[in-house]
Amino acid sequence: MAQGKRSLRMTPTYFHIMLSLVGDEQHGYAIMQEVERRTGGGLKLGPGSLYWALNRLVDEGLIEEHAERPAEGDDERRRYYRLTVDGQHVLQRETRILADIVEHAREQEVLGGETS
């Protein structure tokens, strides 16, 4: 999929799901836990909203379902997901955009010099 044809608007939910998949595939429950941990509980995904978002990301070609199980004896019902090459590029681009926005906010002294 060409990045220019992407119709999905990057929301915090999509962004955090994709961040959860950097470097390793994850199953849905692990993604939910990672997002909640990373956001300090600020973003809690229920199963319905998580799997809806995962399906959208799959449809857009940003993540893919991974057929292999990382551990023998793993629950067969679990679906594992990983970033695609397009997904990695989109995540990098979106991260640069957010970094630029934060930098502009600091320049306007909206955030001051704080780092978090």
C-alpha cells in the first residue's frame, strides 16, 4: 500500500497500538496491557475497541496478523499482530510530526522546558 493512499487518520489509539508492536509481535491482551501501562492508565482499551482498531490497522496494511505462535502450547485462540514495513514507515513519520508539534509548543512556551 502506498503511504499517500492511506485513509486512516492516526489517532492516539492507533498510535499506541502500533507503538506496542515495535520490535515484537503481540497478542491483543498484551497490547491492551502495554497501552495501559505506557499511558499510566490514561488510555484503557476494551476488547471491542481494541479489535476494531486492530482490524482497521490490518485493513490499511499497517499491521498484519502473524500466523505463528511464539511459544509452544500457546492458546490457539490468540491472534498475534506485528507491524508491516508500511506500518513502520507511517509510525516513524507520525512520530516526527508529533515531535515537531511538541517542539513548536515549547518554542511558544506552551510547555516550557520540561521533557515530560
